[in-house]
Amino acid sequence: MMKKLFILLLLCFTSYGETQFAQPKPSIDNPRKIIFSITAGDDESINHVLSSANNVLKFYGPENVEMEIVAYYHGIRTLLKSEKDISVRVRALMQYDVKFVACGNTMETKKIKPSELIDGSEIVTAGIVELVEQIKSGSTYIRP
């Protein structure tokens, strides 16, 4: 019994370690480039991505991150002004220079006008192509 307790305590103490930064460490001159996508339109999925983005900013510090969130398919709902609760979170992240990008193809398919998007949102022709190009240019793609 004592041996099992000792092993359990040892596992508890060794399970939690500090994250070690890969070199070069993130800085203002060398920020981590991160891209997220939002493709689902339900509140839980949208809020999960927004919370994950917020957690990354908290960990690294907003000055050490270049972040972009691409919304397409049903996820375009994230960028609609009419979605009051979600738009508050999006605007808060925009205050930390998080770039929000809407898929023009999705907007066309869903008949969404640019004026319906949260101010400050950018529009690209194709959201999936934006992801590919940002990944090719060195961004880390995170899909929570």
C-alpha cells in the first residue's frame, strides 16, 4: 500500500512541468505565427476556438504572437455583427491585433454582404487557400 501511494505521489509531482520554449524563443522581433480556423457554426465550436486563441495570447503575451483566425463554411457566423455575444469576444481579440479573415466564397454562397461583418474583419477569396498560404509561409496551424 505504501509503495503504491509513493508511486502515485511521484507521478503527481512529475506530471506537471513547465513548457520549454523551442529556440528561438518568442519575442517581439520573432513572434510565434499562429493560424486557427473556424468551420463549425455552433456556439460551442466557435467559443472553443476563441478561448484557445485567448489562452495562446495569455501564455506567450500578445506582443509575442502574430495570430490569424480564418472563418469559413458555417464558421463564418463568427464574424457576423448580428451575433452579439460572439462579436464581443471577436472585438476583444482584435484589440490584441488578432486578425480575423472571412472567406469570400462562403460569403457569396451564403449571400453575406461585407457590411454584415464585424468592422475590422478582412475578406479573402477562399478561406482554405488563406490557410494553405499562411502555413506555407511559416504559421503553425491549430485546430482545437
